[in-house]
Amino acid sequence: MRLVFAGTPDVAVPSLDAIADSDHELVGVVTRPDAPSGRGRRLTASPVAQRAEELGVPVLKPAHPRDPEFQAALRDLAPDCCPVVAYGALLPTSALEIPPLGWVNLHFSCLPAWRGAAPVQHAIWNGDEVTGATTFRIVEAMDAGPTYGVMTERIRPTDTAGDLLGRLAEGGAGLLVATLDGLEAGALQEREQPADGVSYAPKITVDDARVDFQRPAVVLDHQIRACTPAPGAWTTWEGERFKLGPVTVTYERLAPGELRVGRSEVLVGTGTTALRLGDVKAFGSRQMPAADWARGVRPGEGALLGHV
């Protein structure tokens, strides 16, 4: 089967590699245009574009998939199907109609749960015990198309969004290839998504990632892990942004935001029990273990995180 793969970030690369290694013919790749990156803000090709170039596959980088030039180029490639992983742009009907078997998306949740841009982050933040990945045919409504296959994955107590997404990207790549195999063989039937159980996972913003120590410790643990590595959980210290890595819930009791510095640990109070801080990054400093930070700044008695 002739395939044109669409994807942009690192999480899409395992699926690109799996398709390239499959029995299908990878005839092209669609990705987002080059974007500024790094301290120098140089224009940089997406991870998918870089990998496609290594594989020797033609790459299309439309400003928007509604562009007539892009759609003409896609028709010239004559794909039977377009598999998609985290492409990052809405596909108009005119583009959806080009491949006879449609655009098949790998989405990192068990649909209809967590439709939207940040399903893995919301699953962790919500305290879900299990999530997964689903393949479905893209329609105009967001993540609402009929499904083909699903895999499940347990959310571990220490999982960050990065950890979990990495496992789903690897496992999901196999699911996507199996779905494409089934479509080629005519062995798959579409299943409409149920109306019950729909939930949404909008993009998590920097403002969303701000930690409020009045909230319960378990809730903050989920929030911080969900925001790691991006956009990064944060609070304030002496009026400046203070980034927080994953934490550990303890049985200690402190006032919300109150710091207690020990020889090898730093605790901060919440609305319930205290959290043991992991790595932190103060404004203008590098990331380091919280105990190392505390030895440098020596917070006084009664010092608070998150105090404005």
C-alpha cells in the first residue's frame, strides 16, 4: 500500500520508522514547516522531517494543508492512505478526501476519552490508572472518527508525561502498522465511538502549570508529573519563577508553601501533607537537586514557596 506519513515531533518518529520498515511503500512525508529553535532561534526542521531526509523520503512542509500546491503534490504522490501521528494542523475535507482509505491517526488515549492536544498530560493529571492509544479515521470533528484498534498501558505511580508518552509512542507504532496491514487486507471494520465517556484534553499552558500549594499533595504530584517535561510546573521564589521537577508525597505536615530544609531533603507544605522536592530550577540558575539549591540560598525559618 502506498503511504504518505504525516507527523512533526519526536513522538511521531517511532511510527515513521515502523512504517519505513514495514511491507508498505512510504512515498512521502508531510510535516510542519521549519520553526525557530534553540538559543539562536535558528530555523530548524522538525524531528520527523530530519528522520525522513535520513530515510531518503520526499518531504512536504505546507504552511497549511488547505494550500492548493500542497494538495496537488499529495495527489501526485497517489497515496492509498495517510497515517498520522501528532502532525499539528487541522486537515480540511479537500485534503481528507485525497487518499481512498483516508487519513488514519494514532491518538494517545483510549478514545473517546481525552480527545484533543494533550491526552497523556490530562490522563496523568486526572489520576487515571490506565490509558492507551487508538487508531481512527480522521473526520472534521476533533478526534471523533470511527476507530480501528486500541492498546492499553498502565500509568505508573512515578510516570511523567514524557515517560508515558515515550512508551505509548513505541507501542503505538506497532498498533499503527497493524491497522494499516488490516486496512490493506480488508480485514478491519470501523467502529463508531460511543457517545458516553467523551472527555477533552486541551493544550496545557504555562499558566495552567503554576502550582498552588493550597491544593492537596496528591493533586499537585499529578499536576507536576503531567507538566513534565513541558510546559514545566512552576511556582515562585522571592518573586521569580521557580521550576519544579517531579516530587514525592510524604506524611509530614507543614503549612501550605512552607519550606523545611533537612540535611538531604527539602519539604514544602500543601493543603494536606508535605511534598519532598526533587530537581528544581531557580531563576537564572541551572537545574539541580532541591537540597543543593537550599544549601546555596539557605531559606530562613518561615520561608515560603509561591509567596508573592
